[in-house]
Amino acid sequence: MQPMKTLNLKLNEKSYPIYIGRDLLLQADFLSKHISGRQVMIVSNTKVAPLYLAKVEALLGGFSVKNVILPDGEKYKNLETLNLIFDALLAEKFDRTCTLIALGGGVIGDMTGFAAASYQRGVNFVQIPTTLLATVDSSVGGKTGVNHALGKNMIGAFHQPQCVLIDINTLDTLEARQYAAGMAEVIKYGLLGNAKFLQFLQQNMPALMARDKDLLAQAIYQSCADKAEIVATDELESGRRVLLNLGHTFGHALENTLGYGKLLHGEAIAIGMLMAAKLSMLEGHLSADEVAQVADLCKKADLPCEINSKIKITDFTKAMLVDKKSVAGKMRLILLKKLGQAFITNDYQPDNLHKIIEEFL
């Protein structure tokens, strides 16, 4: 068994540790030292709370602990559900020294973080992710928010947590489809800027899908390290951090046009990365063999490589334009110069983009 590892996301006064290991929910010291004040609100959902809420509460002796349990699913990631968190905080008279704890996947983490950024103009919060996608992506970096009917994650704020506590054992209870969806974000780090990690994933994907704990710990650590390094140089996504959205402009448009929850976020991102790879090939960057490697890795991770629903091209294109990466009406995309090297561009042939959209839809 590998020992616990600690990463530090360096953001000057907003720096914080990311703890990665096993049985961390049995060790109170990691959590309690990052809680300010005496009031703690744990935010979870109907699926995760029965599994881990009591464990987290047991770590918080001496604090005044309350909880709010939200419905489970991407379709509830909206302002209406967010208001349930504010209702609980106000009903329990939580003050501005309180700490919120996000216990769950990316939806819970994003909404709890947004509530923390907004409540009394900003209170502390802690991330305890319980899905693979949340451990390697959404819990790290301080992006918070909710969806709008016209666009994904269009309402939110940057608000960094006090720490991220990743207990790998929580992934034991994660259903297979959710686990595979999280692997899409792991693959993303290899494709966008870490060719050595990509090779590791190609060699070890069967064992990773079998949830080999030591290999999984390595994959989570490297994913978080890659993201932390990028976020440290561009916290507010004004430049290099945009690379982390590889596949996301396509993927978010899929989620929006199909209806939130029809495809899991990671499933949509897998298809989006393949669309970006094929467009990169049409633009003269990747070979057909390299595109095949992307598809093969996604298939080995039990991720979809095609869309099994009808979508109107006009609806999809409109959804792509309602995206945080669009600037002055111009759609920026993240493409691949080669496997392991992504770049940001709005200089591509519109006909090639249309061909890719037509092929997939």
C-alpha cells in the first residue's frame, strides 16, 4: 500500500494542500485543521450521504455540525437547488466564520463552492470528492457554479477551497459507469500536455479499470499535479488554463442539447476529445493513427466514441457558441498539435469544423 501523498497548489495566500491516500476519512487531523470557526455545514446528496456522511461527522467532534442533503444528478445543478444550501445556512444562523464541506461528486463540489463564494460574500469550504471525476478535476482549482438552461456552468465564481481531501477508498462504492466517466478527465491530462503520462495510461488502462489501488493512486496524483501546476500559473483562466477544457466545448454542447444528465459529463468529454482529435487531423496536425489511439484509449476505458441520439446541427452549433471560451463571438477551440501537446486557437477552417460536427451528429 502506498503512503499518503500531499500536493500543494501554490496560489500565494490562497495556496492549499491536496491530500491523496487511503482511509483518510478515518483520520481527523487532516480535516479539522482546515476548518475555521465552529459552525460546519456538510453538503452532500441522497446517494453519497448514506455512505459517508456519518464518517465525516465523526471527524468533527467539537464543532457544531449540520448538513443539507441535495437530490442526486446533473439536472439538479441549478439555482433552485443551490438555494436549498442558502436556506439551510440561514435557518441555522450560520455566520461568516463558518466552513462548508462538499461531500460528493463534481455537482456537489461545484454547488457547495459557489454557495461558499456567495454566502455573506464568501466563507471557507473544503472539498471531499467521492467520484473519480471530482478527485482529478472539479475538486481542484476553485471553479464553482451551476448550469443554466442555455449553457453549462455559465453562472459561478472562482473560489478556492481550504484543502482537498481525497480518500481513494471512497471510489470502491462508485458505480462502473461513473468510474469510467471520471477516467475521461484522467485521459485528458495525458492528451493535453503530458505524453509520458499518456503512455502510462495506454500501458495500464485495463488494470486502472479494474481499480488497481496503487496504479489508481498514481493516476490521481499525476492528474492533480498537472492541474495544480496549470492553475498556479493561471488561476482565473485568462490564458493557459483554457487548455484544461480540451474536448469541453464539444462536450458541453452535447450535454446542453441532449439535456443535462442524458450523458454523464465524462462521457460527453470523451466524445468531445475525439471530435477535437479528428478536427486536429483535418487541420493537418494529427495522423489517422494518432486519432485511432485516442479512440482506442477511450474504448478501453469503457467510454463512448459516438452519439446515439439525434441532435440538430443548428442546435449543437448554437450551444457551442454559448460557451465561456468564446470571445467576442469567436469560438476558441483546444486542438492537438500532437498527442501530449494541446493548443488554443480560433484559426481553423470552418468547413472542417462543420465536417466533424456533421460526422458525429
